[in-house]
Amino acid sequence: MNSINVSIFLFTGSREAAFAHAIAAAGVVHAISRACRDGQLSSCGCSRAGRPRDLQREWIWGGCGDNLEYGYKFTQGFVDVRERERNFRRGSKEQGRSLMNLHNNEAGRRVSIKYPLLK
């Protein structure tokens, strides 16, 4: 599959495209949150949250978790910017698709926050 096919795929109003938007947003939250934790970004650092409740007792908590809050906020501005910069006619098919994409992006972000990956 080449980039043209992927672009066309993402502009269709399908369940698969909805999933792709959600998983992409979740991936950006994860990547930014980890980069904050690892000190790769100067604009953020470790999470302020303490030891995760569902972390197994045998695991040693290093005291520096993924900064999910920053990742979430950054992703809102980064991933959603394309949809927010457009001005579609109210009630148009394009506006509906744009709102759907924003909804799916938000769904992906929320999954990242609600179910963080523990390693």
C-alpha cells in the first residue's frame, strides 16, 4: 500500500478510518508521554503522579512515570490542528467527517489515559 492509498483510506468515512484516527492519536500520546519521561523534550518532564495503583508489588517503582497529561494536551494541539483549521460549511458532509475525525482522535487519547501501558 502506498501513501496515496493510505491518504484516500483516511478520508473515507469508514470504521477502519475511525480506528486509524484513534490509534494514531493514542500513539502520539504514548510517544510524547514517554519522551517527556525520558528527558527527550525540554518542554516537559516526569509525570507528577505517584506509583501506579495497578503496578505489581514485585516491580520497583523508579519514581518517574510517563507524563500522560502533557502527552494528552500536546496531542490535542498537534493531531487535531488539521481538522480545526478547516472551515467547512455548517451541516456539510465535510464538516461531519471533520467532527467525526475529532471525535475519533479524542477516543484514542482517552484510551491512552485510561489504559496506560505498564512496563
